[in-house]
Amino acid sequence: MFRWLRGSSDGLAEVEEAFKEMLADGRRVFDLAFDARLGEAAPESIKSELEATEERTDEAERRIRRLLLTHASVQGGANISACLLYMSVAKDAERVADLSKNVFGIADTVGTQPHSELFDELARLRAEVSPMITDAARIFAEERTEEAERFLERARGLQGDCRRRIDDLLLERVAVPQPAATAMTYRQLSRVLANLLNIVSAVVMPLDQLDYPHRAPGEE
């Protein structure tokens, strides 16, 4: 669907490049936020970089909208499906950074995640999800359907892990310091995964089904 963007003489190749940059910045915000939450960096030492990087994703989304609206107004409806899809996934890319910033906000408010089995689990999830942000950009750009299916299965599994841990915390099946903040951290992780799922789903699903069937129970 997206090959018309590549090598386009009317500048729409900029859309694809901006989208890749959004997810690269989203991964950087994600990593900085979890550095703060897991005690690898003091929040005040990374706040300015995190906020500037997150703001770049906002501006990139606005730029993508402008480019696509210009293209649609000039070219008519020939590529309307691709334009609508790129607007959808650009919003998902922006949300990756926005949700990651929420993790930083948790760290800035309550501090480092206390050491426990959940600390180790969050560190493992962080290590798994971070490269998946880059993977999502590549799979989407290259339209790799088989790899997309494997990505979706893996991301849904991780999202289910987050959902079960949130339930454990809400139902007090585990006793940890900062239970509310810990549940919120898992919630943001689950929502980051939901947005990555939406991006990669675009490779294998019709436009009208994006945002719906792959979300875990309780996801927005």
C-alpha cells in the first residue's frame, strides 16, 4: 500500500521519513522514562531531553498531517486509504512517546520502582519492549507480513502479562511498595504495546479494523 510514497516526486517520501523519526524519538523517550523509573538516572538529569524529544514527536505528527492533507487536496482520492492509514499510525507513534512520558511522570512523583520481583519483571519488559519500537517501524516500512504476524503474537502476549499483573495489584494478590504507581507503570507499558500493535497491524489488516480487535481487555 505504501510503495507510492517511496521515491515520490511530490515530496511524500518525507511522510515515511518523519514516521520513522517519530518512532526513533518514541523509543528514546521510552528508554529515558524507564531509566528514571528503574533508578538508572535521576529524573531531573534527563527531564529536558525527554520533554524536547517528546515534543518533536508532536511536531512530526502535525507535519505528517499537513503533508497528507496537501497530497490529498492536490491528487484527489487516488491514495485516500493510504493517507488515512498514515494519519492513524502517526497518532499511534505519537502516543508511544506520550505514554512513555507518563512513566517518567510516575518516576518524577514517587521515585524509583522499589526492588522486588516486580522490579525485575519491569526491567525485563522494558528490555523486550524497547527494541520492539524500532522493529515496528521497520516491519511497517518494509510491509513484512510474516514478521508482522510474529510481532503481533509476541506483543499480545506481553500485553496479557501486563494486564494480569495489573489485576494482581488491584486485587492485592501481590504485596509491594508503591502498588498504585506500579500498576500505573504496567498500564502505560500495556498501552505502549497497544499502539505498537496498531502500527504493525496495518501491514496485515484492513483500515477499518485498526484500533479494535487486537487490544487487550480494558485497553482504550
